[in-house]
Amino acid sequence: MIKTLIKLKILKLIIIGGVSTAYALKRYCDQKNGITSKKGKKTLLLTR
């Protein structure tokens, strides 16, 4: 019983750690892609 509870807690920590790592990696990639896309864009100058 106790071993099962310990295994479930360890599994829970592994799942939470994996999800948080994936989220952090996604945010990092989105931020990196956002910087490169901003560099590529040129603003249009409107003249009267």
C-alpha cells in the first residue's frame, strides 16, 4: 500500500515536471521566433 502511494507520487512529480518543461520550452521557442519575426518586418512610412 505504502509502496503504491510512493510510486504514484513519484509518477505525479514526473508528469508535472514533464508538462512544465514542455511549457517552458514552448515559451522559449515562441519568444525566439517572435524576435526573429520582428526583425524581418519593415514598417511602412506614410507620407502626406
